[in-house]
Amino acid sequence: MDRVFKCDIEMYSSLPKYFLITMLIIATITCIQTSSGLNQTEESPVFYFYIYGSYGCPHCRSMKDFLVENYGEQHVYFCSIDSEGENRTRFIELVEKGFINAVPTVFIIYNYTVSAVIIGEYKDRGFLNSFLKTNYDNKVPVYTLTANGVILYRYMVIKTSHQSFILKYLYWDKYLGNLDRENVYVDFELKPPEISFTNILLATLPALIIYGLLDSINPCVLIMYFTLVASAVSRRESIKPAVLFIAIIYTGYLLYALGLLFLATLIPGKILIGLAFIMGIYTIIRAGREKTPSFKCKWCEKISFINRFMGNKYIFVTILGLLSVIVLLPCTSGPLSGYIGLLRNYVDTLDTETLLTTIPIFLLYNILFILPLLVILILVYYMGKEKRLAQWFKENGAAVEFLIGVVLAMFSLILLLS
């Protein structure tokens, strides 16, 4: 073993000294370059905020000041589009490709990739920090500020490269140097975000169940419907009119929900949740005042009177169902307003794709909504429980309404605070 070790030493000692020195220098340079590269990427990355804005816009100035204060002037570039020239031309090109014609439009560049775009004054450092990372995808999220807060407006899909896009539209010689920008080819498009029915349903399922069940216990509709079913049972008539009534309520409330969703695009979602909270408080107060609840309904008292002039039972039920949809359901739609207010956080546009996504959700919501009607039909028609059910309504109607108000107010308040 000693001889082998001695031979190894003699072999290495026979190598030219200049070769060993050269290898040592190369290894040292490699380590320095590697360390420098890691240091630049992890500890002091290249990033900056590129703002398309106007000096006459208070939101642009405020956004610029916020970014300078939090990230330093060396990381903020303000590109004014006030006068005719290259800056305005490039911004118009972006607008023609699908960007909103609004300022400030802030691009976040990190390690020579575009990580996000924010349209409007949105001063949330935590939100901005979430985009201080390298974007390894060709999709760039584009956010805009609305009455509902910041929302995902579109995805910018870069078909060429991040570097070419930055070189043409987000050039800053401080980080890019004097590079040739004349013949840069850039191809990109803006696409709406993909809306997944499954994701929206899972995210809003607890609210859907709670609001749907609360919404289903509508005293006026239940009492009127019970009167209709009890009348059919006493005369041993077909259950088809009752089924027709349920179908009208189901379809009418579905259309009403879609209309309310459209209205929700014009007002903040939290206002709708706030309306649900107010409706809960009102329900608590109204139920608390009913010391001796009575099993009466002015619509129910007119059923027999109207029915005398209706030779066709189906026409009568159709008119009754339409009156319920138009007059009664909007007055007690606080839970539906609350759910749509929450749904607006996940549904930001009202194009065809969005409507196709929300319809299955409201179909499920309406199944919960008509569930008590189906239960009443079974109990009354098939089990002959109309007298017991009427007595239960009479004795517990106010208490049930009070509990509904409490749950509705508390759940809506939780959503408002969160």
C-alpha cells in the first residue's frame, strides 16, 4: 500500500506546474460566476414596475408614489402617454390588442419576464409581492380594479417570448442597456380566464347550501302552496296542478336569479351580502312581533274565490305561480342576494361562457329552493298529513321564521367580515 501511495504522489508531482495553476484558476472563476448568478437571482433579482400613465391623472401619480415608497425609485419607471410619440403609440397598440384603455396600467417585470399586469390604482403590497417571481409560463395574468375589488380580467398569452415583449413595450435602458428594438417581433393575445364550474361550486358550496335552504322556507309561498295542495287532496284531484306550480316557481326563480346576477355586475357584491344581512335582521324583528302567529295569507284567502271563475285548473295554477314569482319571491330573496354577492367574487364577466357556467349552479340552488314544496306535496297528497301540517305551521311558523332570520343575519355578517 505504501508503494501505491508513493507512486500516486510521484505521478501528480510530475504534472507541469502551470497546468495545475491553470486548472485552479478556471475552477475559481467558475465558482465565482456560479455564486454571482445565484446571488443575482435569489438575493438581488432584476425587477421593476413599468407604468403607462399620465401626469394629469391623480391615480397614476398616487400609484407611482406608492411604488417608489415601497420598492425604491430604482425599480419604478413611469412612461407618460400625455403627448404624441412612441410611448402613446405603444400604449395604443396594447389597447388595440385587448387591453383596457385606462391608466395607470402597471406591468411587473421580474428577471426579464412579465409576471403580472394591474390596471388601476391598487395599493396592496402583499398582492404586488406575490408577483415578484420569475414567470416560467407564457400566460400573464391581467388584473383590473372594479367596484368588487381587484379581479382577474384576462390572461395575456405571449406567443413569442417574454424578452421580445419587454424589449418592445417595457423597455428601460437602466436594465436592458442599448439594445436594438427596431426589428423586434412580438405576437400576443388576451384571453378571458377559464371558468370552471367545479371550482366555483366547491368554493361556494357551503354558502349555496345554507342560503338555498334558508331561501326555501318562504312563508307566503309555502302557505299558499299548502292551501292549493290541501284543496286538491280534499277533492281527490290530480297532483299535476301542484307539479305545474312547482315547475313555474322553479323556472321563474331561475330567471330571476340570472337577472339578479346581471344586476350584480353594476354594484359591489358586498352590497348584496349586506342586503341579505338587513333582510335577516328584518325577519328577526317581524317574527318577534308575532306573539300569536296565524295560519293565514291574503293570497290564500283569494284562492277559492278566484278558482270559482277559472274553469281550467291549469290556467288557475299558472296565474297563481306567475303571481308568486313576480310579487312574492322578490320580497323574500335576501338569501339569493347574499349568495350572488358571494358568487360575484368568482364570476367576473357575463359572456356566454360565464352564463353557461352559472346556470348549473342556479339549477342546483333551485332544487334546494323547491325542496319544501316537494316535501309538502308528499306529506299531504300521499300521506294525508294536511291537518297535522297545518297545525304545525300555525304553532311554529313564527319560531321558524325567527331562526331563519338569525342564521341569515349571522352567516351574511361572517361573509361581510371575511
